[in-house]
Amino acid sequence: MRLPKKPAPGMRKKKGGGGGGWAARYRRCFRKETVVVTNVKAKPSYGVVKIFYCTDRHPSKKSSVNQEYGSERGELAYGSCEVSIPRDHRLGQLERPSIFRFELRENPSKHVVLRSVSSQPIDKFFSDVSGRLKKSLNREALIFIHGYCVKFDEAARRTAQLAYDLGFDGAPILYSWPSKGTLRSYPHDESNIIWTVPHLKAFLTDIISKSNAKTIHLIAHSMGNRALTDSLRELVLEGFQRKLVQKINQIVLTAPDIDSGVFMNIAQQVGEAGKRLTLYASSNDKALKVSKQFHGFRRAGDAGRSMLVIPSLDSIDATRVDTSFVGHSYYGHNKSVLSDLFYLLREGKPPSERFGLQSRKIKKGIYWEFCP
């Protein structure tokens, strides 16, 4: 802002031209500039993603929005969440406060923040989901089932980040089971993932019959794959297969913490529940290595020589692009995996027609590998 020059000491102030001397002209100029600045509408520094949820966690009755649901078992509950995503969000990042950056509080301009959790009666929930689907282009629903050591608020933020990064136009839905959210609670989570199967099964049945979704995609992570695969297998064996296939398009298993031998026994029924079954695995997955030592058997999410290659399953090795320390959450933060998920959900093409994948032939058959 350019201001009028102040007269030199001893000089006489000029009359006319608006009057009032240097100070008055300064105030007029300043007021004019101030009006211009305040009339400019700044762009919001973040966007808001609305997701829906179903959970069998017990409400915690705590005042913090991040502690709306705890780790105890409860009845099925439904609702929606609003999650903010910063405008400068980087693909695959779940931005959180860091003490190394002297960030002690959440800031929606910098972090992915859970802003609200609103519970709803079941009828209102399905009415809102159907309303969201009607506004979307292809009436698609994306259901995400989280894994071990995940709290409700963490799962809600991850679901919103996935929907945002995948540019998902339909209704993103979180199914959250009562994981305790601590590393030491693996036995607790193993018990609850078995306990939640009939609830997830009932929820999937309701989504298929009560929503107006034309297409449903299912993504599970880690231990959450156990509940998803068991639920789908039971539905298929109960004769629900035709309705499932009419609705369910993509079934995506990411870093599944499932006994590989057990999975091979049920893979056929699981594959019959949808149009395509995809497995993402990695040799760098330290969490699955610990699980293998704990159980004594390799996991379905292991890659390399342990890579599962069976009919009706597209097995994809993410080892070469998975550079994270633990190597267990590449489904959500690796750009190559997110890109592949994007085209898988949008176009439903087989691996041979998706960019960045190369086939690898072994005695058991063919699997696919990311090429960095």
C-alpha cells in the first residue's frame, strides 16, 4: 500500500485537495485499503468429507468427539461423521499434529480432523445413505472395515482420507468393530473380530436390501479381513450369493492377517460373493511377520515365496513400492497402491489392463507386481 508522503519539518501543509493534512489523508487511504481487504473472501483452508458409519462399539459417553465410541462391545449403532481435509493435503497422507513441528492441537488447515460424530436411528441412516447415493453419478457405496489396533476416530479419518484420495463420488461407509487400539491388545482384538462377524453380516445384508446402491465395493485391512471373508462366506453358503453378486463389485483384501491355509479353504466362496477379488500383499509387512511368529503359520498378506496364487484371486505384490517403516498400511498411504485402487474401483479392469503392474509367473500360477 502506497501512502502519501509526510511533509518535511517546518513546511506548511497544503490546503485543498480533500483537506485535513497528512494525518487525515493517511487515515482516508488506510480506511480505503482496509475496506478492500475485508471485502475479499478468502478460500477455505480445508474441505469437509461426510462419511457414514455402522459400529458395534459401545458409546463411551465422553465429551470429546474423538472418544465418541470406545473399545467395549455394544449393539449395532449407525450415524455419520464429518472429517476435514486440508486444502494442501498430500495424496496418501493422513496429516496429524506432530510434537516435532511443535503442533500440540489439531488444526483443520494442516491436519485431517474428525469434526463431528452424529448417531442416527437405523431408518434415518439408510434414508440418508440412499439420498447420498441418488446424488452420485453411479450410485456406488464404498465400505471400509479397519484392522487391528485402530480406534473409532482413527478409522473415521482413514475412511474419509481414502474417499478423498480416491475421488469417490458415492457413499463412503465405515464399519468399525471394537478394536482396543493398543499394540498389546492383540488377543482382545482377535476375540472381538470373531464376535463381530454376525453383526457385519447383518449390516451387509441390510446395505444390499435397504439402500438403493447399484454397486458396492468392499475394502478390508489387516485383521478386518477375517470378519469380511467369514461374513461373505456365510452369506454365500446360505444361498445369498445371487443378491450379493448383483450388488457387490470389488472385494479388496489389503494386508490380510488371516492364516493363509484357512484363507485358501474359503477363498472360493468369498470370490463368489463379488465380481472381482483382489489381494494386496507385501514382504515388508513387519506386523504380519510378528503375527506369523505368534500363530506359527504364514499370513495371507505375505508376499515373495509365500505369495498366495489361487484361481479367482488377483494377487498383487506391493513390496517394491512399500517403503514405510512398518509396511502394514500401504493401502492408504502409498501412491502406487492408491492409483491402482482408483482404476480398480472406477473401471473394474483386470491387472493385465491396469498401468504399473507386471506379471510374474511361478509354479502355482501368475501374480502381479508393482513396478516403481
